[in-house]
Amino acid sequence: MIREVEFLIIGGGPAGLSAALAATEYGIQTVVVDDGINLGGQLTKQTHKFFGSKIERAGTRGFVIGQQLVGELS
């Protein structure tokens, strides 16, 4: 099946998910494709807590950040 979309993002890691979030804020029809079972890229393997500010998700484990990004797209 061939489907036409406005914006195709290849890669469901943090950058791809962030791009998808930004695009959907502008009402752009977006599709994310990834070769992994779960979206989130390398974050799905990170168990340590990240540093930085709260807005940058400080104190949150990497795999949770990936889940949060996916949840924000739903």
C-alpha cells in the first residue's frame, strides 16, 4: 500500500520524535518510521538519570524520556 504524507521522518530516536512533535504543533501530517521495535532510539537503553534543567528532563531515566516523547505524540 502506498500512502502519501506531508512529512516523513525516518528514525524514531530523540531527534526524530522531537521533529515529529514540532511538525504536529504546526498541523503537519507526520509519519515516523523506525527499524526498532520501540520508538525512542538509544534512550530505550539508558537507565541512568540525565543532568540539566527540569525542562530538559533532568533527573529522568533515558528510557522514561523515550516513553514520554512517544506519549506526547499520541
